[in-house]
Amino acid sequence: MKHGLNEHLALVKFREMKSTFQTAPLLQFAVKDGYAPDQAAAQVNLDGVLQWLACHAVKEHADQPYVMMNGPVDQMYHALMLNTRMYLHFCREYIGFYIHHTPVDDVQADEIKLVGGIDYTMHFLTEAFGAELSPALQQWVQSHADGDLSASSVSCVGNGTDYAPDQLLGITDFRSFWDREAAPAATA
């Protein structure tokens, strides 16, 4: 998955996100509502979220759990998801499909660790970003090395057909919806 000068496609996608995604309202919300202590921390954590999400844009991770870890990056991901219009449009614009958030309990988190979900996620991120891995995700690497990293949610394993939108909206998944609707008709 290398691009251009041997850059990983996720790194290319991250740079696109950073240069075009309007983050100011999200950063302000994150600080105001306690998801980050200040603007600088919010930006560092958002960069971690964007790198984690960029890895979705280039691979769906259908065969192995690709997980979010507990901590500040997870909190910033929650801040993004709570801004539902922004999150839906972000997924459409940058990912190409809707990324669900499925929290896991302690037993499930242990199972994810046993089947290699944390190792897989860490390997994918470090391979994709190398020296450009965000400081927030570098903290994951250190916590993983110390044996202190745990999963908070799993975003996809076979992130294909979602039956709820099909039952509620008559669409099999957001890809087919977005294919039918070239651009959002209006804001909800």
C-alpha cells in the first residue's frame, strides 16, 4: 500500500484530511465539553484519530479486529462522533463508508488482545506512519510495549452489510446510499 515516494496510502490520506478537514469547531467542542484539557492537546489527540481513521480509508480490516484503544485518542474520537453531521460527512468524504463504533467490555477486550487485535492495529499504524506517527499514537506504542494497552472498541471486522440501515431506510449500507445520493440533499 505504498504511494508515490514509497509513502503508505494511509499517510497520503492523513495529509489530505489534515489539509482539508475543518477542525476548529471540533477542537473547540472537545475543550469546552472536557474531551481534551486544551486546544493543543485536542489537536494532538485529533491527529491520532485522523491517522487511525486514515487506516480505515485504505483498508477495511475485514479479517482482523482493528481497534481503538482506551485513553485520550478514544475521547477525541467520541467528541467527533458526537458531532453526528460532521462525523457522517467525514466518513463519506474521507473514508468512503461509515465506521461504526462498537464498545467492548473487559472480557471482549481480553478476547481482542488474545486474537491479536491490538498487535495488528499497532503494526498497521506503525507501518503506515513510521516516523510520522502522531505523538498520541506513539503513546499507544509505548503503552503496548509496557503491556498497559487495552481496547475500548472495535470498529470493524467484516464492516459490510449493516442490517439496521436496510431495515430502517431501505439501503444495504452507506456505500449504496452514497452511490445513489451524489451529494447530501440537505442538512438534517
